[in-house]
Amino acid sequence: LSRLIKSLMHIYNDMAQEYLELASKTSKGNIRKVLIEFSEEARQDIKKLEELIKTGVSDFKISNEEMGIISHLEPKIDELDDEEKLIFDAIKKSEELQGLYKLIINEYKDEKINEVFNQLISHENYRRKELQELYENMVIKNEW
């Protein structure tokens, strides 16, 4: 499980960077503010995962198949060319992370693990809703 958590920490680190890069590219102040907040939240989530590793969850075993669940979540920022695509991809990544965290909670009945991953689900749910609202306003309503 510690290997999975370290992979998730890497993904969150990349997400934090992506949010900052996108924030620096957008001309819309309200979107920039939200993306900077998301970057900071991702950094906080990394700290929660680091704390979980320190509690000794490395005793839990995870299969290579379970590790494969997160392989497609690696960032693909080089392939993206506009704000709408980046936000849409961030929504998808957030949904996939929530699904992965739910699987982890169902698989591992440890209280510490469940507490951290329930918090991460909550954080991703909040980010997903905010991103969906941004996406809707940008693309569907053509606002911002």
C-alpha cells in the first residue's frame, strides 16, 4: 500500500504543478484564483498521504493489478492546448481518484487508512464540483 500511496503523492504533486501552470496561463482572474487554491489543496493532500505512510501502512499489501488502476492518471499536460480541455481533464482525473479511493476504503478496513481516504474523497468531490461549475460556465454558458 505504501507504493500506491507514494504513486498518489506523485500524482498529487503533478496535479498541483498543473494547476499552477494553468493558473499562470489563464487571463481570467476568477479561474486563476480557484486553480491556485486547488494547487494548495493538492499539496495539503500530499501531507496527509505522507502522514499515513508514517503510521506504518506499508504492512498492507497491494497487487500489481491494483497499482495499474492509477497508471492512466499520470498527467498529460503536454497534450493539452486550451483551458477548457485542461479543466475537463481535471474533472475526469478527480472522478477517477474518487473511485480509486472508494476501492481502497473497501479493500482495507484500517481506521487510519479509511480516515485519510475519506478526507481525500471529500476534497476531490469539492474540487470536481468547482471544476464542473467552471467548465459549465466556460463552455456551456460561454461565460467567464
